[in-house]
Amino acid sequence: MTDLKGTSWQQRYSMNEIFTLRCKIFDKTGMLAKLCELIAENGGHVGEIKLIDTETKHQIRDITVYLPARVNLNNLLDAIKTAEGFEVTNITNETLRTHHRGSIDVVSRMPIRSLTDLRMVYTPGVAEVCENIQNDPATAWELTGICDRVAIVTNGTAVLGLGDIGPLASLPVMEGKASILAEFVNISAFPILIDTKDADVFVETVVRIASGFGLIQLEDVAAPKCFEIEDRLNEKLNIPVFHDDQHGTATIVLAALINALKHTNKKKEDCSVLMLGAGAAGIAVSKILLEFGIGDIVLYDSTGPIYRGRKEKMNEYKLQMAELTNKNNQRSPLAEGFKGKDIFIGVTKPNLVSREMIASMNKDPIVFPLANPVGEISKEDALDAGAAITADGRDCNNAQAYPGILRGALDAKATQITMQMKIAAAEKIAELTEQNALLPDALDRQIHKKIAQTVADAWKNKKS
């Protein structure tokens, strides 16, 4: 099952790199076509072609090129150098250009056009607001931006597919998250970099700054410390704590799976899942699927399946999952583990799964190789091996879930984000999806608003 409606060229062709090449091309029939052939021969796809200028014997064109990796760019440039009639005069990395000077900004919600405006926003008028909050701290929710403000906190120990790159290098990711929240659900999010791997220091730091925010979003904190940090923050704070790598991933995977089950006429209670990855995402996805009613799940980590009685490379969180999953205490190696499974979900590393593994699953399996930036198996190979439906990490993007969840939690003045709120969000996302797709368009602002309302209602129903 493939749905390309509304997808970008980058998503359609699973490209990781986008460059604009300014090319000087000899003005002769067929030369532009020849250049496009060179791009294709080096693994690229051609996007926009724009005529910039004409010279006596040459055309100057900007050509947007989508490439799978940086090595393809180097090979392409070498090929262009050796071909006659072409010269690349400038290269623009479009991803770096997008992040130039950061992807977020702080702007005033109150226009300051007069001295009166200035004096109400600041002194002397602001003193009255401060006194109101001093006398009744609850009024801070409406008299400040706390109702729309989120702290995105990280130590940079588990950043996308990059691993432990440290807090500073993770900042573009945090800014990107903040940009999405601002654009889609009018949340002002502030990246907070915490330069420590000590859970005590991390927790204490967040607790000390939390009073200025309505919600804490944990981001890119490595397992297993992320579980401890989240649990401790939930105990200490009276505002929601949301770890997107766990709960955003879990919500969007469940939403996609609900529609995949519908398209394949499979019953959730009859399905068995092989989950490859027992870190933050793998454990969170497993928990939400079990709560939803999936029949059974077998989690695999780098050592093998997690089962009752396993001693090697276990921690308290894996021990907990051993009691909740793997009903038959399966101990077989990965290749054997695929046999008879209905669903595969991968949240680990690229290229760990073969066509033969997928082919050994039950008829019409659902295959979600979600590792970023490259999946455990390509969607093409999964389909060739017999998968009925497949989706990768580009298709199942957390950005389709977490904006609405956070907005809904803030709107409801929730003090935590419950499993019921996440399942409600997943069911609403699935419901809002067009008939021949797995998930809705992440750029549709109305969908995020509807998710937010559903999440807010789920919190209010819990309290009533």
C-alpha cells in the first residue's frame, strides 16, 4: 500500500540530502537533458529547474537535486567535472540554509506603538500584574504566557539516528520542534539544553525552571535514564511531562496500525507483533499496543528476545516488559522470531531485517521499519517479500501527533498526560485519515486542532 498524495519529493524518493546547484551549461540542444542524466546516474532526482541568466554561449540555471547521501553529491560533482559543457559555480545545502540563524524567534504578542503600550507591558503597569500573581499564584496561568509555553529539555544523548552528540549539537532539533509547535498549535516552546548525563542533576534543573512553563517536553534523552527522569519529574511537578521519543512515537504508531488493521481486515486481539528495539520507543509502543488490545508482542534487543528468566543485559524496565509480553516465552533468534508473526515494528538501526524474515511472517503482514534515517528494511523490499502494508519513519512522523497532544494538555490544564489521552489521540488521528492512507497530512492545522480537542476531552472525562 503506497499513498503519495501530497508528499514532497524528498519523502517520495526517500532522499536525505537536498542541494541547489548553480550550473553553467553550454547552450546547445540536449545539454540540460544530459545534465539531468548525470544526476540520475549518481542516485539523484531532479526537482525545480530555474533559469537565472543567459550568456553568449551558456545558460545559468539553478537545479534542485535530491540525493540519498553526501557521497552521491561528491560523485555527481566529479562526474560533472569530467563532462564537457558544464560547470557548477555554487552549491547551496538547502537543509543548512533552512536552519541559518535558527528556525525559531521570540516575538511580542503585544504591539508596542506608544509610550502607553510600553508602560503597560513593562513598568509601571506590570507591577499590578505581579501583585495579582503574588496574591493568587493561580492567576499566572492567564496573566502570563504559561498557558501556551513549553520547555523542550534535552541532554543530547539520543538524538534522532545520530546517538549521543551532546546538547549543543542537538539544538537544531529542539528548535525544529519549537518551530512545529509554534506553526501548528500556537505554542511558544523554548529549547533548554542541560549539559549533564546525571539523572539527579537533570531532574533538579528541570524542577527549578518548571514554574515558568505549562508543560515539560523531554526530548532525545537516552534510555534507560529517560524512564527514570520522566517518572521522577511526574512525581515532583504538577504539570504534564511528555517524552516525545516514547509517547509521540507510540501514539503515531498506534494510529497507523489502527488503519493498517482496518485495511487488512485483521483483528487486534488475534495479532502477534515482533518489536525490534527495547529502548524508549520500543517499550512505549509496546505498552500502548498492549493497552489497545493487541494479542501479543515479542520484544527483541541487541541480545535477543526479552523473556521471563532472561539475565543478560536486562534492566528494571526490560524486566517489567518480560512480565507483560512474550506469552509463550519465545527464545528464538531474530530470523526465527519472525515466523508466524502478523506485525513487525522496528525502532532500532538500518538494514537489520531481510526479505526472508518478512516472507516467513503470516500472510499479508504489516511492516513498519521505523528506524531513522534508514529503516530496518526498505519499504520496497518489504512489499516484494509479501507485506500487505508498510510504512517507514518518514511516513510515521511524531509531528503528526505531539503538537495536538501538547495543545490539548495545555488547554485542559492537565497535570499529566495519561495513557487514555494518548490512545484517544491515536484513534482520532486514525479517524481523520483519508480512506486510502495510513495517516493524515501533518501540515493540516485543522487536524492538529481536532486532536487537541480530543486530548483535552479525554483529560476532562478522566476527572469527571
